[in-house]
Amino acid sequence: MTLPQLPPPVEMNNETKRNIIDALKQIIEIFKGAGKLNADATYGAILHDPRDLYRFIRAYRANSGLAADFVKDKEGNPVTAEDEPLVCGVSLAQIQQLLVKTCARHYLEQENKEEVKVVTETVKKKVLGVFTKTEQVERRVGGGFDERKVRDISKCMAFDWQLPLLPAYNMLNNAQIFELGDYLHCLTSFEGIRDYSQLDQPTIKKAKQTVGDDFPFFLATRPAALAGVGSWSREMYLFYRKALGDAAFDFFSRDKHFYSVCAALDKPLIEIYGDVLGYIDSGNLEEIQRLNIDKTDVLLNAMRTAFGSNMKEALSNPNFAKDMLRKVVESLQHVSQEKAQLVQSAMITCKALAPQVALWVERQKNVA
């Protein structure tokens, strides 16, 4: 699994920034002339509107040839890779980060700005150093913004796909943002941000202690699973993570009833089930638990080979237990063979069932 990586930090002097801005302004004019941007587009307007900046970056990606004269390395060769330094010593990815971060900061400042109010106060002033005079004076208050929130979100803004997510990022509270640290950019979808926003700070802190370096992977795949992690010790988390691989993120999204069914599994059985525990319905798991460890191993391997992708579709459906799985389990329960013979028997049974399973899976898609 690959996480989005922020570009390396870069120090730019004022001259470099000025040259980049001048080049961007010229590129915008070229794109306007080619009909790729609205005729009224300007550098300032684009930089202050996440939607406009998103459209500009997308337009550049689709028509980068229009800006070829500006995108070159020190030897004058064209640059297409986003991490390759340009003649100014800065990469395309770093320029994008500069634009996205600046745009995000402006947006967040405006969205989090306090309302300006005028309050009336009573003050006392001395007149001639002897007499006291009471006056009503007006004072403007408010107008500031939550600097911490703006800073902590902006520092992780670097990609064009984050721009449409700004309103969702802004819905997170300061405690949730604080727990993200330098990983806000690992929340890559509205759904992920929504799920993360449902977690309170104690839940997030406990989950972080349990999952350690896996925290950003949870953010990128299943933020909601962080709530499930709290049910497990660090030792058991590491065991499941190793046994299930990336399917562990699905496993820790399961409900408490499923975990109660899993309580009957010892470690050798957990290793045999592996990624299946990320999707199997509890009713199907209970059916297979009627078998001993050798027969469980044989059956799961036979199903993987014979059913292919239909195995996940079948075992994740609660109807599969009574419709088909129960008969297969009962047939294996009463077989007394060595494991090598069991493998052959299970494979023959599952291959014979494969067409029926495929048909059953297809029919389930039409079941309301």
C-alpha cells in the first residue's frame, strides 16, 4: 500500500518566488488564449479560490505542452516528472504544494474568521486632573481566525485532489486535527474524513498507541476501523496485522458480534483463515468452526482454488451458510481421512460446486 508523500521542503528566496509567480502568470495567459481557462481568470483569483486552482492544475496536466517553454531543467531539457528539479531548483510538485498551501490558507482564514462586532463600553476619564467624567465609547472586536487550525491543516496541503476536500477538512475539530499530526493528507476522500470525524480524541489516542506506525495506513484505507482497534491489545493487534496483511484494516472495521464469534479462534486457526476474516459473515464463520483445524485448512484452500473471486462474494453473504455452505461442512464432518486425502476430496467437492456457486452469487445481486 502506497501513501501519498508530501514533497520535500524547499527554501525559496524572494527572487525565486518572484520568477515562479511571473512564469505562472504567463502560463495562465497562454491557457486563456488557448481557451483552456476562462477569459477573466487571473493569478490572484485562481490562488484565492480552491475550485479555480483545481481547474487550473487539471488544465495544466491535460495541456502541459502549452507551457513547455517554462518547464525545463538547467540544461534546457523539458521536464515532465513532478519530482524533477526545474531550472529554478524547485520541482513541479513543490510548486503545486506552494500554490495549494497558499490557496488553502486563504480559504481557511476566510471560513474561520470571527464576525466583527461593535461593542459599547463605559469608560471614566479624568478632566483637569481632578474631576471624573463618564463616557460611552464604541470598540470593534472579532475579525480574527483560528490560527492553529489554519496552520495545522495548511501544512499538509500539497495535492490538487485535496482542494475539493477543504470544506471537509475544515469540519474537523482542533483535537481531531491535532491527533492527525503530519498525516492529514492521508485522509484522501470525503468518506474517510467523515468517518474520522465521528471519532473522539480519546478513541483516536488509544488507537494510535495500539497501531503505532500503521496509523497513516488506517487513515488512508479505513479510518472507521480505528474505533474497532480499541477492543484489542497491542499484542493481538500485531498478530492480526501479520496474519491478515492489509485485510486487517477490514477486520478491525467489523462489529462486536463478529469479534465475539472470533473469540473462539486460537492463533493457529486465525493464521489459517487469514484475509478471510476481513470479509466472512459471522454465520458462515460459525458454520466452518464446526470443523477441526485440518479440515478448516483444507476447505478454505479448496474454496480459494475452486471459487476464485466468488469466494469473497459468497462467504460475505449471510445467506450462503444455509443455502450451500452447511451441506459442504457436514459432508466434511463425517469424513475420516488423512489430510492428503482430505485435500483431494475437498477439491473435488468444491470444483463440482463452483458453477453453482457462481450462479448463486449472480442471483444474490438481484435479491433485494
